[in-house]
Amino acid sequence: MKTKKRRYDILVIEDNPGDALLIEDFLDEAAILNRLYKADDFKSAKKLLNNTTSYDIILLDLSLPDKNGEELINDIQVLTKDKPIVILTGYPNMDFAIKSLALGASDYVLKDVLNATILEKSIIYSIERNKILVDLKESEKRYADLFQLSPSPMFVFERDSFEILDVNEAALQNYGYSIEEFMALDITQLMDEKSKLSFKNSLSSLKRNHQNQYIGLQNHITKKGQIIEVEVSANSFIYKGKVSEIISLNDVTEKNRQIAAIEEQNKRLKEIAWTQSHVVRAPLARIMGLVEAMKGDNFDKIEKNTFYDYIIKSADELDQIIREIVSKSQEINLKNDKS
């Protein structure tokens, strides 16, 4: 079953009426034309491009009455809004052909060899290639947005040299370096010696085992010399043609400090609990025993007074223990408030 061809809206910018007619015939022969728009100079092309955005592709003659060459390509490209441009010219100049592609043209075709088949292939190739480039640009923009808008410090560095290639705004704020200062560092210069050695060994191990993810804890040093504890997550990817790592950092300094404070608090609470279960028990047991003994009638007044004295003494001892427990509890709260 023959696949139905897709048809395109095409803008032809050509000042030679004969060439323009020939191009239109080739488009009809190839059966890929939906709507044809024409301009015979830069001024009319600019007007069309400003008023219509539905073009799928632009076929551009390099020699127009009011503009030509490199300047023409640059100015048309500003107006095309990511639409592909195929250069059509009667002058074979390989150096300029290469340059036009570098300037952003999708293809460069000589009019002397132009026919329906060549034109069709150039148009379809340029449109499909342009779709890929537009998708890639959008993907790169999404990456850039996620990278820059992340509240966590993020870095991109080259895997072999550790050279920093990119940083986000959160990294600038958290570490205190300017972007120029960051670009003069390698990523390990942010780490203390222990973390630096561990990180390099871990990455070497990952490369040997053909793995691409690292997760670990490190101590980093800010520009002001402050040591911060960070959770590090790194993944390998290709950045501007280089095997690189994108690294995300989570500052856990405050969390670890709070954990240490809680552990110290628990230790002190255990001491208090031990006091309650052991030290309090002795005077309390004495009071309970004395009270129980005084229930009988076999004691004279002097003996009972002696028992009362023992009870009061044990009660005073118990009161002092309770005061110490309260004092220790208050010390825990005060330390937590200060931290």
C-alpha cells in the first residue's frame, strides 16, 4: 500500500521569475506542496514572515535585489522562528556553502542540478532534521530550567579532569563563589581531604564497573571556610560533547546537628531514668517501710517520734533527688534552645 505523502506550506524567496516558476513546477511534480507563498525581495519576505507563522520551510535565493549573502541568511533566520531554510543558489562556492550551514541553514542546493527529486529530498530532510533540533533545544531548555531553578546546589563537571563546567544559582548562594570563580575550580576543591579521596576512589570504581551513579556523604568547604555536611548524588551524562557528571547536593549540616542534639538528649534522659529507677527507690522504700511499721500499737511516743524523724529525713532526701532530676531536665531544654 502506497503511503500518502505529507504536503507542506512553503515560502519561496526568489527574485528571478523563471527560477521561481521552475521551483514551483518541481514542487508540483514532487506532490509535496500544500500552499505556496512567494516573495521576490527581502522587504516582501519580511512582511510575509512577520504576518504568517505557518510555513514549514523557506527556500531562499542568496542574491536578492535589496539584500544578499551572509547578511541575508542572518536576517531571514531572525524572522523564521526556528523554521528550516534551504539555500538555493546558482553559484557553486563550497566555502560559503559550509559557512551557510554553520550560520543555521538546513541545506545548500545548486540551481543547476536542481530537479523535483533533489528538491523533495532536501525539503523532507531539512524539515525532519529541524524537528529533531527543535526537540533538542526544548530538551536543553527544560534541563536548563530544572538545573537553574533547583533549590539544591547543582554542578556539572568533567568526569576525568573534575573541571567544573556549570553551576546553578543555589550553588552560588550556598558556597559564596561567583560563577567565574567556580569555573576556575575543579569539584574536589570544594571538599575536605577525606571526602576528596573517597570521592575520587568511588568514581574510579564506578568507571571500572561501567556504572554511572554515585551517592555519598561529604564535607564541603564554602568560600568563607565554613564546613558543611552534604548528601551527594551524581550521575554520568554527556555535556557539550564531554563525559561529565551532574551532581546534586543536599546540605544536611543542620539535620545532623539536630540528630546529634537528640542523641545527647536521649543520653541525658537515660541518666535521669536511671536515677528515677534506682536512686529514688531507696528513700521511697524507707518511707514506705516506716509508715507500714508505724501502723502497729507496740511503739511508745519516743519511738514514734524517732520514726517521724527518719520519715522526714528520707522525704528531704527524696525531695533533693527530685530537684536534681528537674534541674537536669531543665539543662536539656536549655541546651536544645541554644542549639
